Amino acid sequence: MARSSRLSLAASALLAVTAWPASAQISDDVVRIGVLADMSGIYADLSGKGAVEAVRMAVEDFGGTVLGKKIDVVFADHLNKPDIGAAKAREWFDTGGVDMINDLANSGVARAVATVAKEKKRHIIVNGASNMGITNELCSPYAIHYAYDAYSLAHGTGKAVVEQGGKTWFFLTVDFAFGIGLEQQVSNVVRANKGRVVGAARHPLATTDFSSYILQAQASKAEIIGIASTGADAVNAIKAAAEFGATKNQKLAALLLWIEDVHSLGLQTAQGLLLTNAWYWDANDESRAFGQRFMKRVGKMPNMAQAADYSSTMHYLNAVKAAGTDDPDKVSAKMRELPINDFFTRNGTVRVDGRMVHDMYLWQVKTPAESKGAWDYLKPVATIPAAQAFQPLSESTCYLVKK
Amino acid sequence: MPLALSRSLLVLLFAVLVAVPFMPHILYPVFVMKVMCFALFACAYNLLLGHTGIVSFGHAAFFGTAAYVTGYALRELGLPPEVGILAGVLGAALLGAVFGALAIRRQGIYLAMITLALAQLVYFVFLQAEFTGAEDGMQQIPRGVLFGVLSLRSDFNLYYVVLACIAGGLWLVHRIVNSPFGEVLRAIREHEPRARSLGYAVDRYKIIAFSLSAGLSGLAGSLKCVVFQLAALTDVHWHMSGEVILMTLLGGMSSVFGPAIGAVLISALHHYFDALGAWVTIVVGLVFIFCVLVFRRGIVGQLNHMLMQRPSVTRSAAANIKEKHHAAV
């Protein structure tokens, strides 16, 4: 190659490199959304494939492009292991070109990923996990806790049960960030309402034999057995409690039940249980429409986290569009500025600590006679207004909150 | 393997490793750091399995304990990384000595079971202890500043520190294997009563081998903890003990660095076949079955064997002598 052409080639390459950020405001010319979910473990039903599909639906409904650039969806299985989740998130942010990670079922994983996101200055939206750390000690401008959290569960189901007269509590708690955080929040509510916590038994994730824990709960003579676990753990605990006759003298309070859990328990066992969910498919026309579309793709009704995966992905893409860039700081500001009005919620707003505040709902599981068909499981009991459903900003320990 | 060939391969490998941080999109440095940790772990494990003939099924305990000790030192005590890593290594070596002293009272499968039982004890300690965060793992471990000058916050700096530590660890493995001490270990492996009759304090050698293997495994665990800023139950779980055996056997336990190849292979399978989800385990299983059926010596063992078999008078003569020697033993 002649010297001059080599020079001009170098010059044009240099020009291309320097011109690139000015012409496009999207890093590496694609907006990539990562879904980090439990694809194979105990929470695969309530996150997993459904979460990935929900995000894909949002991207398709958005048009597949934003600011003229392609939107790409990738996913990975965190196996419910914080180290694996954090390593994947780190890799996605470092070399995968991922701009935002969604879902993050499993509180331990969500906490680990929140730390990475803060360091790498990239967005995460937590829908599957409940741990309060996301909007407190681990908060950052890049983390949003969207669907629900332990505080809202405690002030939904927990409070309702205490008000119905359940004053003494014994907890069956799954032994990691999620269960322990939830137990703490519900204990606070119980004590604030002059109730008493008489004890707790902690079991590992994915326990199949609950006999010794149920016996401890029975021996405690507490009026309420609070089940601070979810998914298959909660289902197994509830079944074991019924088999051991614990439900004769004591009442169960399942502190986080998903519609899939009701599905696998069956209405016969689950009827009458109270549960706090941000969203239920059969609430109004819009939610039914989304539910049916989701059903066609995945073969089951969506739960609140999956609906929130869709809604929050939309919110992120709208923020990118409004900001005119995928620059994390500018998108963060837009996400906290724009209100959320869709089938998931009305007048939802993202606070400075990353908490998306919206109304929560208390539901009761229908009796087999009340249910008219498949997936017709819940009836509304009460609306928990946004102001009461979430931790007041004044109590947040997030460093972004000005005191 | 001929010396010149292996030496030039080594130089090439080292050059590639040094270049990795400059091409993060081809080879992700954090992944390479993880692979290097496992490579050291497997080679350290092979000190026992391949060179002393002791099957330990509890090496995750050393790997994980070092990770937790380092994590505790860095996060709770605020110590600098060099002290944290040293503490992890010492902790693991000490634990190795304890395991060794108890386990070598039996042999073969019983010894393996004792190490497994002890490792499970360690696992449950970390599951229940307050500071470990149980299933959540010990998170937000700061990487700190090495020797008060080099900030490890950047992956770039950390990469070369890890590379240096791993190279040092592997060199040590090489030294141990090729020392008079290593000869004694092999003598014990081949014929323990004979080694004893020659006057070697067999038990003491075994315990030291245990401790060295554990300490070097610990170095791998500590480094992994610093890289990921996390110490988790995965590191102490018996799966990890199984994984390291798999790596060692795949790579070839007759060589010094063979297990490192096994570690690279297994880590790469996990990394690049990530999308298969739970199927990765099955793929790894199939690879293992294939390996055991077709080349039982492991990858490096088989390569060595093939290179040795090339017709050459001096080599076959040497092999003859070796065989006679074996027969005599």
C-alpha cells in the first residue's frame, strides 16, 4: 500500500472514531437490555422464561428501535447464586454492551448486582426481589425498585392479619436476604400494632421437608404462622402445615404469594389466604388484555413481576427516547421525572431513592366455588394507597435523599 | 513433552495472557482471572491426587475458607489486600494440616469420605455463621490498595496482580513437584510401606503435602474473592470439590500443569455454553465420559504419551529401564 493512501486511511478511521459520538447518542449503536433471572431453579416459574418474554413484548410494542437504533434483549440464568449473578452483570456491563438489567428475582442476587451496577454506573430495575437494601444502603441513581418490596408486603398482608386479631406470630423464614428482610419488616408492623413475635425458624432455600419447622411452629403456640418465603418453598410450607394439622389451631399468613403459587397449591388448599400483589391480570380491561396476550406466548397468566418487567422496560425506553440518549445519568433523571401510566399502574412515580411508588392491593384467594375458570383465583380486598404502601422517603437511608 | 516445545508453548501462553487486558472484547479479563484461579486450584489439588496419590474430596473447604477469610479481613477488618490474601492462604494451609492429620489415618475411599465429611462441616459453619451472609454470600468486599500504592479497583491493575500471583503459585507447584520432597511424595504414592522402610516419616510428608495443597488452593480462593468482591457458598460447596477433581482428571493428573488445561476447558464450557442453562452440566458430563473412555491419561497426559511413543531408540530404552524398575518395585 502506498504511503499516502495508508495515511488517508488512518485519517478517515480517526475521523470516523471522533465523529461517532456526535452523530449517535446511543452507546455502541444498540440499546441492549439484559434479563437476569432464575431460569432453572426454585423461582423459575415466577421469573424465568415469563420475564424474558415480558421484556421482549415490551420491546416489540415499542417498535424494536429507539432513536433509530436497534433494541436488543439478552438473558441469563443466575441460578439463585449471588456470585454468578454479579459475575454475569459485571461481564454484561464490561463487554456485553448491556445498558439495563431487568427482573433480578432473588434478593441476594439483586443486592450483589446492585453493587456492580453502582460501580459501573449502569441501570438495573428490580422486579422479582423484595430486599429493602436496593432503595436504602445499596441505592444509586441507577437502581430502581419497581414492582413491590418487603415494606409493601408487610403493610399489606402483615398489617391486615394483625388487624384481624392475629397478635402472636411465629415465622418460617427462608434463610437469605429476602426471607430475613421480609421477617424484619413484618415484625416491625406486628410490634407497631401491639402484637408479639414469639420466634422464628430459618430454613435453607429450596427446602422440601418442612416437618421439623412446622413442629417448631406448632410448639410455639403462636396464633399466626408467618411464611416468609415464596415460590416452591411457600407452597411446600403451606402444604406441610395443612398435613400436620397446624391450620386447625393456627392461621397461616403467606407473606409473598404469587399467582403461580396459588395455581400450584390449588384453590382447595389456598382458599382464604390473603396476599399482597401490585397487579393481578383480572383487575381491569387493560390488564386482561395484557394477560391474554402473555398467555398466548407463554402458556400461563403473568404475575406482578412479569407485568412489571414489561412496564418498567417500557418506562426505560420512554426515558431513553425523551432524553435523546442512553447516557445512564440523563436516562436516570428522565426516569425519575416521567410519570408511569399504563396497564400496570396509574400515576406511578420513581422517587429519588429509586423506589417506584404506586398503589398496592390486598387480595384474597377465592374458594373453589367462587372461581369461574382457569387462573380465576383472586378477589380484591383493599387498596393500599401509594403513600402507605412504601417506606416513607424520610426513613430511607439512601445517600441521595437530602435530609 | 520435549523441553523446547513446552518452553516455547509456555512463552506463547504467557504473551497471550499479558496481552489480554488490551483486547477485552476478545477475551474478557475478569473471566481470564477466574480461569487462572481455577487453574491454580486444580494444579494445587493435583499435588495430592497426582503426586502423592491421595484422593481428597474436600478441597472446596480450603478454597472457600480462604475466600471468606480474605473477605473478612478486607471488609470487616479493613486490612490491605496483600495481608488479606496472606491471611486466606495461611488459614487454608492451617485447615489443610488439620484435615490432613485426621484424614491420613485411613486410606483410599475412607480417606476421601473423611475429607468430604470435614468439608461439609466447614460448609455448614459458613452457612450458619453471621458474618458470611449465608445464601447471599459475603458481598461488597473492597479490593483495596496493594502495598499502599496500587489501587486494585481497576480491572487492569488487578489483572496483572492476579497474573503474577497465579504465576508464582504455579511456579511453586512446579518447584514442589520437582524437588527431593516431591520425589518422596511420589515414592509414597508408588509404595508407601517401602518409603516408610527407607526411613521417611510418611505421615509427616503427607500432612505437609496436604497443607501445601490447601494453602495454594487457598491462594486461588482468596484471589477469586478479591476479583469478584464476593465470597459465596458456591466456593465451599461440595460441587466445587467435585469440579476440581473433574478438572484434574480431564487435564491429566500425571503432569504438573495438566490440571490447568482441564480448568480452562471446564470454565470455558461453563462460560460459553451458558445459554444452555442446566444442560451445561450434562455437556460437561459427556465430555468427562468421553475423556475417561478414550484418553484415560487426561488431555496433557495423552499428549505426553503420544509424543513419548514416537520411535526413538534412546526413549524406548529409557522406557524399558523404567518398566524394569517398576517390575522390581
